[in-house]
Amino acid sequence: MQKVANLKEKWNLLVTKLTDQFADGDELNMDGIIYLIGVQELGKGSISFKKDEKVNLMHIAICKLLEPYGYYEFDFYDDDSWPHYKVITELPNLKPGEQTVLMKEAIITYFEALYYFDA
């Protein structure tokens, strides 16, 4: 595996790998990747979800992604085995570009912890 140095290169590599693995021709965007992380974190596999469940999956992913930054902390699993997080620190007011960079960094960190780039 080639060493990838910067955020843009890592992001492009991640998008390519995930698109090849999970998408049918259309390139995955950030929302699609966040959704995949939510499905992964729920741990129930690829099943059909209702619209509100999809929103909840994305919330789970965002909490998981921002947990290492001190914004959220895992709290408990509910009776349906859905993880719940509590807010530790309110998110700062970020400009849209800053939000994008934060999320890309968090997503890359998440996949690095899974050794996804090594596969």
C-alpha cells in the first residue's frame, strides 16, 4: 500500500475504496460514508432501515466520529441495541469548510483505526 501523506489524498483514496466496495457506480459522498459508519456501529449488518432510522444511523456515526475529539461520549445501548451518546462539549460554531475538514479528518481517523487503508 502506498503511503498517503495529506488529507486530500487520504480522503480520495478512502472514497475510491469505499465506492468500489459499497456503491454501484456512483461515487460515495460524505453523507453516504457517514451512513456506512452508522450501519457499522449499529452492528446489525446490511438490513433495510426506515427513513428515521437512517437519520439515527447518521447521528450514531457522527457521535462516534467526534467522540475522540471530546464532543460526545458513549452512554448506553437501548433495548433495541442502538447505541446512545451524551454530549460532553458543545460543538463550536464552524464555517461549512471547517466542518467539512473536521468530518473528513474524523472519518479518516476512524478508518485508520480499523486498518482499512492497510487492506
